[in-house]
Amino acid sequence: MEWQAPAVVLGLRPYGEAGALVSLLTEAHGRHAGLAKGGASRAQAPVWQPGNLVEARWVGRLADQLGAVSAEMVHPSAALAMEDPLGMALLASACALAETALPERQAHPPVFHGLVSLLARLPGGALALLPDYVRWEALLLREIGFGLDLASCALTGAADDLAWVSPRTGRAVAAAAGEPWRDRLLRLPAFLLAEDRPGANDPSGPADWLAGMRLTGHFLGRDAYANQNKALPKGRAMLLDRVAALAADSV
């Protein structure tokens, strides 16, 4: 068995003296692991940094074996983000979520393409990418079966002025209808609405990004990770802290 495809490096663990167990995300093969012989060596280590886009080749005698993986660098995202702490946090968060939330060897092309798009634009600055990053988290939720229902108000059926999300059902709630329960609801920033909805394309700021991360984080933690008896990855928590600091500084 053999395949070759563009892949995003999600993570690696040392194996033996110089080898590494590598986790990759591809369009057709999903999250896929392999043994990179010499992957922890000085020559190969830069290739296997999480966030890098590589051309990977996987070979195994049987389809369900771990197999051996090799790769050539296509886009060194990790090195390009090195001087941007926010960019490094975004990269670490996205890779950690993809590695721990996606089922193994199940294709999720939208998640793959969304992640590649984020990584390709990261050298231009992570600040402008934060709305798209939160949208990617919402996409990840949908792909693993826990998508939010933001089409209309759960209480009135109205499709306008949606401002909240029920933490129990994941359904949107209109501003007026949700006012009596606002302390129990999660804020819905407009940039998470469908592109054709009013306000969806308006400029957003740190407070909106923080609200979006708290919204997606609630459902990721409850639905994707609690079922595995796991907490959200530390990399995601670090990015949330940075966005919270941005929101505090913008007040």
C-alpha cells in the first residue's frame, strides 16, 4: 500500500534514537500517522515541524499498518511564523485541534483546505486571520458532527438580529428574545453568520474574536473532548489567552 499527497504536519513524537512518529493531515486520507526514519535528526527535524505543508509519501505492507512516511518541504509555516508570537499560537492551536479532534484516517477535505489556507496566509500577520481561524473551528465542529445551528432563532424562528447561542442546543437566539436569559447564553459574533446575512461581513475586533473562541470552545470541550475524557489542547488555551489579552487592551 502506498500514497503520496500534500499534507500538513500536525505533530510528532520521538521514536527510538533518531526516528519520529509523525501525525499528518491530508485531503483524501484524513489524519494519518507514520514512522519517519531519521525524523528527529538534525537534517530532517525542520521538515517535521507542526504546521509545515509537505509533500508526503506513506508506504505500508497493509493498509492498517503504521507504515513509513517521508516528505519534502513545500511551505515552512513554522519557520515563517517564528517571529510572530500570535502566529505561533494560532499555528499550534490549529494543529493541536486537528490532531486530537479529528478521527484517524477519515477524510475531511474542508478542514484540510481551511487549515492550508490559514497557514498560507500566516506570514502576512496572524491578527487579520483570527476571524477566519474561529470560522475554521466552527467548520471543524460541523465536520465532526457537532455543527452549530445559526440559521434562525430557536425561540421565534426569526432569521434576523441573531445575537446569542444556547450553550445546551447550539442553536442561535435573537437579541430581543434572548435578553431575559443573556447571562446564560453565549454571545454570537456576527462574523460567524453566513456570508449573506446582515453584518456577517462587517469589520470585527478582538472582543468579537474572543466571543467566537469562547463559543466554539464551549462546544469543542463539551462534545468533542469530554467524550474522550480530555481537555482542550494546551495550544488552544494559549491562543485563547492571547486573544483575551488583545480584547482587554482594546477596551
